[in-house]
Amino acid sequence: MQTRKKYIFLTLLASWLLLFFFGGDQLRRFAFFSERKAEAQRNWPHWTDRSLLKSFADPEELQSDGDPPVPSPWERRAAQLSIYKNSRCRMETCFDFSRCEKHGFRVFTYPRDREQPISESYSKILTSIERSRYYTPNPEEACLFILSIDTLDRDHLSGQYIRNVDEKIRGFPLWNSGRNHLIFNLYSGTWPNYTEDLGFDIGQAILAKASFYTESFRPGFDISIPLFPKDHPQRGGERGWLYQDSVPPKKKYLLVFKGKRYLTGIGSSTRNALHHIHNGKDIISLTTCKHGKDWERHKDTRCDKDNVNYEKFDYQELLHNSTFCIVPRGRRLGSFRFLEALQAACIPVLLSDGWELPFAEAIDWGKAAVVGNERLLLQIPSAVRCIHPERVLAFQQQTQFLWDAYFSSVDKIVHTTLEIIKDRLLQHRSRSRFLWNTLPGGLLALPDFSTHLGDFPFYHLQRGRTLPKFTALIRATSAAGSPSQPILRLIQAVSGSQYCAQILVLWSCEKPPPPSGKWPQTTVPLTVIQGRSKVSDRFFPYAAIQTDAVLSLDEHTSLSTSEVDFAFVVWRSFPERIVGFPAQSHFWDAEQRRWGYTSKWTNELSIVLTTAAFYHRYYHSLFTEYLPAGLRELVDGLAACEDILMNILVAAVTKLPPIKVTQRKQHKEAVPQQGKGAAGGRHFSPQQDCLNQLVDWFGYMPLVSSQLRLDPVLFKDQVSILRKKYPHLDKP
């Protein structure tokens, strides 16, 4: 028994000694942990195992006693919950769908208060909404409301900060706790932590915000928008820098960055470490600490050298000559550099952890940007080197598409925001991500027309869809009691085409149309549609049009069956374009500093008149539903303006010119107010006025010139008529 007790005692003693020698150090650390934590709070902790970790940064960079403490994720989350009191908002819980049922998706902007200052950027946003097809001046018809109070800059140190917003919005009878309201914001929070505090309770309003944290972003409710400068164009915008057939096989630089380096505060750690990847050859990373009022007080040992190197390179030159551009976070998550890189076709390499990317609900950024991790900066160079050249080119092309479709102007940013909200309201008729991420983009692919890709002209060839027949739409304006002889001959010629499915006569006269007995007998159905006297009616999406192809004609147009057949065969190879006979062109008049319009027969054309042209019926829907009512009223008030607007619309969608085909006889039309110009040929005052007003509305010149005309094989060749497919085209 004594021996057993002795062994038990020795076992306990050995266990205690082992615990002391092997675990004592950990126990001592645990005992004094709270005391060490209370000694000093620093941004960068003194790791107890720092001897095992190899640091790539200088000690001076890691220690800055004067910096404010970075909030923990829990603290940041608590702050966000205090800001977004309705953080559980979804469209189903915080949006009144019933307001959108009667009048559809209509947007109302609060009346502007002349005594209330509005920034240039917010004024552009309000103008974009008021110029859109969704705007209504009647709040009773509105589905969505926009405040007239400028909420873009909510940094209370800013001169554009609006105070007492809570008191002002509570006085609005339409506010209703923010329900069905949309609030735009570019800057939130202030030094030192730049939280997402807007300084007022947004209630149940949808927040369209730049530099959005994913933690506070309410999916399916809020919208992340890009940060854009105050000089961002209202409409149109500059083209991207990547042009067809001008892509260099290998650019001078692989990866570049040139920008500010923050010495203290939030966002400084990422930019302070960027110099580690600079090699002075194909990777250029330049920073300067020479900004702000007290930069010299905080300057470190690298500042002077960095400032010298910073001036050796031009920022625009780096953008032009680099494949990838680093887009690190600043004080906030977003920066102007993001849009600059997109425009320059410099693939953005994002170093901004937690950033909800702009319009990520619709845009697939995995096809246009490289999303990096701030803590893995040193892996970025090797990661981008591994990307295959073919994929690099695909990335660059996608940056140009996204820039032009959604970001090149304030109009496009605002309209994209509205379209995303509209898609949420009618999810059964919403755009697919394919439509959002493929030419021509979501703004120009109307889900009200169709949600099936094959119904749009842009995807016919890719989907292998056949287009066997066309509908002839003839606009009649003669006030006679019976059809005129020209329209009778035209109906006979068109109905003789093997591809004609039906003929629609748009009767645009005050007198009633002739009875059916006075119309000619045809082998295809002939239907008379009662129209109005407005010329824009010819582009209305009539339900009677049952084919994708539309042959638009005037009653005085003279065409043969062979001309119609050949033009339709050509159009089937180019279903997204206008294909027709009479052509005009535009030019820049340097003397008058405006655009000119001419019918002079030259080697170039940019307009095909819709008095004899094929196009896809989708453009009727786009003309009527996409364009605002003001443009259609402009067309109705100016002579021959509808042709120009339709050509501009199709060119804006496709970025391609129309196609002219062989015409047996020269098209003639009576044009009033003709005159001679510096470029020669006939010039048209009403058409020139129309052209310049449309260019002003679009913000740029969409028309594209071409030197292409398509003729049949053996056209005008000295061979037997029997060998020609369209022999009648050769006859005078």
C-alpha cells in the first residue's frame, strides 16, 4: 500500500514539473496579457512571435503613434447599424410596389429651392433624371422620388456639406420615412475614420452610394455607383482609348501606379507598401506625400526621394502605355482612378478590400478587372504575369464596352441606376446578366420588347436564327380618295418579292382611307393602318408587324422587285444595321463650326434614308420607348428629321455605319430650302438644324461614315444576262 502511494506521488510530481517547464511560458504570457494590452494601443501590434515573421516593410512604416486607432470589424459594424437603422430593408419590405402599378416606372424630382445650394455634380444627376423617359412632373404618378437636397458630399468638413437634412426631409409630405426614395451619395464620413455616416437618417430609402462597404450594403436594395469627378460629362462622354486594329501586341509597362501616398490615417497602409513592387522596368509604382497642409510635419525618410521620382513620369502616358493599372483604396474605398483606368483600357487591379463594386448586381467584373487583396500585394506582379495574352485582350475589350455603356457620362451612370431598380420591380421581365455584359448593353436592350436573346437583332447571327420574310410598311400621305398611281406600282413591285410576308399601309391623312375594293389584289395580305399626321408614327411598334425585318417605304418610292429581293438578302447578313438605297452623308463645317448634311454623291455615306430601307423591328420599340418624348416632338416639328434620328439611334446602338445597296434608278426627292455650301452639293437647312440638335442631345456625333456599297455578283459586267441572278438591276 505504501509503495502504491509512493508511485502516485511521484507521478503527480513529474506531471507538475512537465507542466512548469513546457507550459509555464504560455501561462506567464496569459497571466500578463491584460497588463501588456493596457500598456499602449498602436495600429501595428508588437507580435510576440515577430522573430518567426519576416517583415517586408520598414519599421518606420509600421509604427505611427499619432495615427488614430483603426476600428475593429465589430466596432465598424456597430457604427453601420446605427447609420442604417433599417438595415434589413429589401424591396419587398421597404418599397411600395403599388405606386408603380398604374403609371409604370415614373420618377419625380422634388422642386429645387433657389436658396438651397446644389453642387455641379448633383445638378447633373437631377438633369439626367429630368431628361429621361421616366421623368414625371406629377408626384401622384411617381413610383420613385429623388430629393432636391444635395446629399452627394456628407463630409461635414466640406464646404458643400448641407446641414440639418433630417429636419428638412421630415417636413416633406412625400418623405414617408424614405419609402420609394432614392438617395445619391459620393462622399460619406470624415477624418479620421471616414465611416459611412451620412449625417441624417435615410429611413427606408434606397441608397445609391460610391465607396460602398459590403458589410453595410443591402443586397437587392442599395446600389453601388462609381465615384466620378465634378467635370464628368453630362451626356455622351469621351470614347475609350482602345480602337479597333490599334492594339499593340505588347505595351511598354505591365503594371503602373502614380498617385498620393498617405502618411497617416486610414488607407495609408496600402499605399505606403506600393513601392515594394516597383522595379523601374515594366512595373512602375510612384507615390508622393506632397499633398495636404501638414505633409512636411508627417514626412518620413522616403518622401523626398519619392517626390523626385514622382515627377519623372507623366500620368496620362503611363495610362496609355500600360496593360494593368493598380487601383488602391484611398481614404475611402473608391477613387477616380477606377474610371480613368476603364477609359484607358488599362485593366484595373483593385486593392480595396470590402468594396462593393459599382453596379455589381448587373456587371460581371470578373471579365474586366482583377480583384486583389491588400494584404497580398507582393503577389500581384506574378499574378498578372500569368494571365494569357488572349485573356488580356478580352479584358481590355470589356473595359471599353463597360466604359461606353455605363460610365462615360453622368446620364449613363444615373440611367443604369434607374434601370437596375426597374428590373427589380418586374423580375419576370428583367434583363439577364448576359444582356448587361454584352454589346450593346443593358440600357439599349429593352426587356419590355423581349427577354429572349434571339428576338434582338444583335444576336441573330450568333444564335443561327433564320429570317425568311419581311413586312413592307408604306407610309401614305396623299389626301386623294383613292390610292395614287405611285403607291399602286410600289405595292405590286413589293408584293412580287418572294420574301414578302405582308404589306402594311400606314394611312397618315386626315381623310379616311379608301375602301378595300380600291386597293390592288396581291398575293400577300395587305392591311391599312390608320395613323396620325406625325412623321414619327412610321416608327411606332405596331402589333400588326409580324416579322423581324421591316421594309420602310414612302408612297412615292420607286423600286423594282429585284432591288427589293437583293436588299433583303443583304440585310439578312447584317440584321443589326440599316440597309437601303438612297444615302446621304454628314460632315463637319469648320467655317460655321457645326455639322452639315449633304446629298452629294461621294465615296462616303453615313445615312440611309428610311424612305426605302430595311431594318429590324426592334428599332421601332427603341425609337418609341427608349427615346424621350421631347426628341420625338423635335422630329415631328422639323422636315425630314425622322430619317436622321433613326440613323443616329441605330449608329449609337451598333457603332456601325448603314449599308447602301445597288439601286437601278437615282432616288429623287423634293427638298425645300436648299443652298450651296463650302463642301459642294445640296445642303439642307432643316436637316442640318435637326442634325445639330440631335448631336447636342446625345452629347456626341454617333453617325459612322462608310465607303461600302454592296452589288450583286456580275453587276454591270459584260456577260450574258442569263448568268446574272438579278438581271433587271442592270437595266436603265
